Amino acid sequence: MKYYIYAVIVATQMLACATAQPAPTSVDAEPMPEVQAVFVASTRDPDWKPYKAFMTGIKVFDEQHKLAPMADLLFVLRPRYDNVTVTDVKMTIETDDIRIMVPVAPNGTFALPRNDEVAEKGAEIMLSKRRNTLSWRPDIHTPGIPVGTRRLGDLRLECAVRWAVEQAELWSFFRNSINAFGGPCNSAAIKVDYISLLPLAAVYLISTQRREMLASKWIEENGHIYLPPIHDRSWPDDTLVEFEYRSAVTIQ
């Protein structure tokens, strides 16, 4: 199974509208169609960023922690290929004269230390696996959420951290074009992908007496990717995203 990370694929006509066309003034003008974007990493290295970029993501987590006030910030490694595992991976933060070991749990999760001084020295995050075999994601979970669900505020905060890390190395035109639409976490024109380890049959959003099924077009990759409406503030942060799997097995 293929895992992929933050990327933005924006249709050519969308960029043209953002950079070349004047804003429509007629009340009869058609609204801009919704454009789907799925996240990939920068062109220089699709798997990893300098430690300084991750420090930027950590600071955004602190700034927007109210989205998931009870959650801690972890990251998680994802294999890009079926024959790659994370159980034995070693991670370090390195400069010419500094080497910091970062423990990685058997499930691939890890917490990065906060060290601005090391980040400013141009530290790199190093892995013991071959290049381009592992990707990363923020992994933010509020305690006590029922098995088989995610909390929408947690997903929003994951998006904010991902974007903070990824945009540091995107081309300025590309980055500015995305931010012109409010950024990937706040725009209806951009869809943000999330991974399900088990194939999904359906996804529901639940808030008090409101319950809606996510449109089937927002479930992709044979049920392993879903694209929830994190931009839609009519769904509060405590909204539960409930998963119906194609089998009776759930993730513990």
C-alpha cells in the first residue's frame, strides 16, 4: 500500500484565477469550482525536512493547541512500501558536532525534543532506513476518544502542523498560491488527506444531534484515505469523525 504526505496538487485553472484573473464583479458570475488538493512533500526531499522545519511545526502546535487542548504532539512514521517496517528504525538529530538520539516506538510514533539552538545550527533529522521508504505525519489524539473515531479538532491541528513543516521548503509561488486561498486547513477549495490503516466503508461526522455521512467521493485509495471537511466551522472541534470499516475489525 502506498502512503503519501502533504502535498498540494492544484489545478492549473485554479492558479490562473488566483494570479492572473481579476475578481468577478457580476452577481451572475459563477463561483469558482471546488478543487481537490492532496498533500505531497517538497521536491527536494519527499520524506524529511530539516529539524528547523519541524520546530516550526512544534511552535504552531503550541499556538493552536486550543484545537486539541488535552492532546500532546507526537509524530508517526509511515512505510511507503509493504516490505518496509518501522519496528527497528533509528532516528537522530545531527549537526557536524551534535548527535541527539530520538526514541521511536514500535508503532512508529516519536516525540521531537525542542531545541532552537540546535535547529539554528542547521541540524538534520537522520533515519536508519533507505531514503524515500518512510514518510511522516503529525499524530495528535485527545485521550478518551472512542475506538474507531477521531476528533475533528485533532485533525485540524494535525493539518496546521503539517502545513507549517511542509511549506518551509515549497517554492514561494506554490506556497503563496495555496495561502492565497486561506491555506489548506481553512479553505473549501483544498482537501486535506488523512490515512486509515483499515479500509473504510463509510465515514460519519457526529456533533450533538447532528449526524452526516461524508460523501463517498471523499474516500479514496480503496478506503485508505479520507478527506474530512476540516475547513467547515459549522462542525465544532469536538465533532467526532466515526469510521465504518469494510470488516468488523477495528483499530485498538
